[in-house]
Amino acid sequence: MTTVSAGTPSGSDGTAAAGSISIRPFAVDDTEAVVALWRAAGLVKPWNDPYLDIERKLTVQPELFLVAVGGDGALVGTAMVGYEGHRGWVNYLAVADPARGTGLGRALMAEAERLLVERGCPKLNLQVRSSNTDVIAFYERLGYAVDDAVSLGKRLIPDA
């Protein structure tokens, strides 16, 4: 991973840092804190079991499941990154309320982009609920634009 200073990558030492916050791969001991953060951020929906989502991610590119941890050890951010050879994806980007507005979301996305570019990924896609205008504005400030595409989905394995 890379050291991040105010969202700008530099160097390489196994973790990335934004201020006193380090970004590292998820560890199983992070599970409860991650699920609590996702719930607090409104990312957990009835049709998605967050524990199953974590289990699934740990079978596919687990090194791309990022967590941000403060100097006190508290988990304050997540990003679940993936690349299937054609497009990169970011899911479950979340920042705890006290850390919002500090540049942590930007640092998590910079680290996700860095890891994807490192793997040869030509384009990153993400999905945001159309009603979540604050998050859409956040991504637009990072250079993302609405694609002229319709997102379709089909549940293959129910979580419940």
C-alpha cells in the first residue's frame, strides 16, 4: 500500500495514512466495527446481509477490502474495491460521522484508484442511489461523472 498525505499518495510502507488515520486491508477482527459503520452510514439494506457480503469479499481479492483506522484504533472508514479484468468497482465506501469532511473519503478513493491502476484497470465504476445527492456531489468533486447507462440487477443468491 501507499502512504497518503491529504489524499495524495507517496512512498510505500504497507499502510496508507490520511493525517493520523491509516488505511490497510480488512482483518477478520474488524467485522463488527465494519458492520456497525455500514449501518450507521445507511448502507445496509434488508436484502443485503453485511456479514455475507464480508464473507464473499474475503473469497475474492480480500486485499482490496480497505479499512481506515484512527490513531486510537477506532475504525472510521471502509471501501470494498474489486476488479474483474474489465472495470473496477467500489462498494461500501463509508466514513464515520466524526471523520467526515476531513478528506478521508477522498483518501480512500485515491487508494482504491491507485490499487486499481496498479492492476491495469482502465475504468472505475460505482453505483450511488439517485436520491443520495450529497454522495453524488462528493464523487463529482473527485472527477466522476454520471454515465449514460442504466444499472440493472438480478439477485442470484438471496441473503435471507
